[in-house]
Amino acid sequence: MNIKNVATTPFTDQKPGTSGLRKSVPVFQQTNYLENFIQSIFATLEGYKGKTLVIGGDGRYYNREAIQTIIKMAVAAGFGRLLVGQGGLLSTPAVSCVIRKHHAFGGIVLSASHNPGGPTGDFGIKYNIGNGGPAPEKVTDAIYEYSQTVTYYPIAEVGDVDLDTLGTTQLHDTVVEIIDPVADYAELMEQLFDFDQIRDLFATGFRMRFDAMHAINGPYAQEILVKRLAAPADTVMNGTPLPDFGGGHPDPNLTYAHELVEVMNGDNPPSFGAASDGDGDRNMVLGSHFFVTPSDSLAVLAANATLVPGYRGGLAGIARSMPTSQAPDRVAEQLGIKCFETPTGWKFFGNLLDAGEATLCGEESFGTGSNHVREKDGLWAVLFWLNLLAVRRESVATIVRDHWQKFGRNIYSRHDYDEIDNDSAQVLMAGLREQLTSLPGAQFDGYRVAYSDDFSYKDPIDSSVSTAQGIRIGFNDGSRIVFRLSGTGTKGATLRVYLERFEPDEKKQDQDAQQALADLIAIADRIAGIRRLTGRDQPTVIT
Ligand code: G1P
Ligand code: ZN
């Protein structure tokens, strides 16, 4: 078999963002675009010859073509074994699980997560390291640097691999193994949760609805919820993964998972509703006529963790991304454990999990996970909730309200302004940075600014420093406004505004978040000039 060296020239735009390299499909389809980036990954790694690489994606448009190319390049690079999900499919948490279980050198995930797919939609590539988690910044920086000088890439001259049939093929010095995408992951879930107890819950007539949004988690939910946990047959909706997610936006929030939201807010709704995103790492949790914010979800899971077998021994610590509400901090305080505040992006949790400093992690962006893998994990969060519901036999709303009574409620919302003009976004952020020194002490309708900064983080394990991670404005009553620009968008800029207010009074806790946060929403506009600079009256998405 021949290994061919193909000459190429660099693309200037291959800098990975919050979560890998994410571009529209036509960008990825340019000659050598994908190959250059894969070559930059392999050229940056050391000591992988003869080792195992895991490959899989969320099934979006271009997944199969990309996987064939990556297999041929991985053979040329000298990997010993490739574990490829059947049909080219593997959810992001399943990649993490498979890397860890099979002691792989690393893995490549093909996904643009919650971004829409299809011929003009988005595609993405992420490299995960041997702990199963996203490559840290020093690795992604090195990949980018290499991509700027790449001159050729080696590729094996072989035919396409049959991705649909389980089994192994020898290509040159590499064994290519097509694996069941669900098996290892399902086995791990059985170790963490009390499947008998959850089966008992379903046996009482308990009904739930899981919206897979025509994305990767359909087969996982079908196997675990319906087959292994005996949930009713109509539990999984939109369960078939489609290359364009059925034309939808595979992001599990109140806006895009509207089909599920209608079911859960309709007549005679099921007791529990959940959804996950394109690559299966995000989750949304709903009760009947009740929405659980991701920040509250993390706090509730932490407070109840010892009810679940995998966490019976208690938590070492909790970690949350900076814009996530401070609800988990209150739980950590009561449990006498640490709560870490990290920059946005799951990669910042890796070191804390590896060092055993944190057990549960979460982000306000519908991401929750634990030390069982090194990615956030949508179905895991759903099973955790199911396990709690099976133990407590109370409604989702009762569990959350009970939590608020005990800990107080951090009323929370995020406002996204999508696809705004890049320059205006930069002007807005620069304007905020200019105010950082003058804001403390300023008074806005009874709210006094206690501090304002541009968040910077020193990793407690490896002491690496990440600066300019978002503008925080804190008020004297504990309220907060955070501003940052998205690092995952592919069109224009996305401004995210995160709003939070603490409500200790039980009688005032059951209010609508937008109303409760109305003052802060107005203050955010006054400080940042959102309307003036973006020309928008309203956020595109409110979560
Ligand atoms: C967004 C979320 C962030 C998450 C990331 C990947 O990044 O805000 O929490 O880790 O997607 O799912 P952003 O677009 O804000 O940079
Ligand atoms: Zn995702």
C-alpha cells in the first residue's frame, strides 16, 4: 500500500475556538482544508505511533466523507488502531468514554455541536487527548501554529472503509475497528446509576419524553431509556439522526426544542422532559410546566448526589464556568467543599477532574457532567435526574422549589444577540473595558456596583493563565451582569449577556425570571449600549 505526500498551502483561518475548529460546510469542503487541519493535529502530537485513535461524529452533513479522509491520514501517520463508531457515529461523551476505556492516545470528534447542519450548515473538528477531554489551549495553539506553515500531508492510497459493518480491517500497519457506538457508553451509565430503581419508576406508569432533535443521542436514548430501562415506547422523539437535523437547530433550549416544550407545557404532560444537542453533550431538563435552568440543575444534582450510586461517597468539589449562576457555590458551601470558577468551555474542567479536585462540573449553556468522562454529557444528566426522581418520587418542580427554599434562588437568564456586526461587537466590548475602573461605586436604580473586571483565570493545577474571559459587573446585593463574545459562532459576532439576582425570600422565589431581572436587563443596556451599538431591540435567544 502506498503513502502519498500531497503538497498544500496554509489557510489563515484554522484557529480553534471555544470548542475546536468550527466553520461552515463549504469552508471545510475546500480542497485540502480538512486535510491541512488533520495534518496539523497529527504533526503536533508526539509518541502516538502504534497507539489507538478514536474517531466519530454526530452524523451531520460531511461526517462520512471527513471520516474516510481522516482514516486514510491516520493510517499514513502510523496509528496502530483506529476505533471508529459504526456509521461514523459517536456522541461527544461517548468518544470521551471510549478513549478512557480503551486507553487510546486521543480522539477526533466531528461535530459543530448545537450549530445547524446540512450542505450550508456548520461542521467542526475537535481533538481530544488521552484523558478523554478536549485538548487544552497549549495543544490547540500548537495545532494552529503548525497550520500556518503546513506544506504537505501524507495520506494512504486505499479505498473507503465500510463504516456500517462492525468488525476489523487491516490497512497497512493499522487495524481499523468499527465499534458499536452505544455499548461502552451504556455500560458506563449502568455502573453510575441505579437502573433497577429507574425501571421500578417506569413500572409505576411514570412518563417521560426525550427529544433527541434528530441528532446523535437518538440511538443512545433508545437503547438506554427504552431498551434497558423499559421506558414507554413513545419516550424518544425525533430519535433518528439526520445529516441536517431535520432542518432544525439542534440546541436543547426553550427556543429550539419547542416541540418538546409544547408537549411539556400542554395538557396532561409527562412528568419529565429532556433534550440534548447535535453531539449529545448538552441537556435541557423540564418538569411538567416547569423549566430547570442549567445552573439550578447543577446545584440540585450536587445537593442530591449521594442518592445516586456513582456519587454515594460524596463530592470532592464542584466546578462551574464563570457565567454560570452562583447557585452551585451555595451548595458547595453547605457541603464544605470547594467550588471552582473557570472560564467558559469544558476544556478548563479537565485538570480539576484529573486532579480529583472536582467531581461535578457545569455550564449555564446546558452543559453538565462529572468525572466519569472528560466532556459534558447530556444523557448522563438525564439519567442522573431520573435516578433522583426514582429515589425521591417527587415532581421536578417540587425538587427544585424545595432546593430554592433551602439554598435561596439565584434567578438567572442569558440573552444572546446573534450575528451582530463584528466591528460593533468589538466597540461594545472595548467600551465596557474602558469603564472597568470607573464603574465600582456607581449607582444604578438602587444597585451599586461592587466590582467590575475582565475575568482572568489561573489554573490551580498547571498554573496556566487565561485572560480576557468576559466582563463581570457585580453589585452589592450579589447580583451580576456578565458580558462576553461567543467563541463558537461562525457568522458575525454573538454577544452573550448573563444576568443573575439572588432571591432568599421563599415567597418571592416563584417569579418569572425576565420580570425579576428587568432592572438588571435595563442596567446592562445602559452600561454597554447594546441597543445603540448593535441596532437590536431584543435578544435573538433568551435562555
Ligand atoms: C458556548 C457556550 C459554552 C460551551 C461552548 C461549547 O461557547 O457558551 O459554555 O462550552 O459553547 O458547547 P461560546 O459560544 O459562548 O463561546
Ligand atoms: Zn454539543
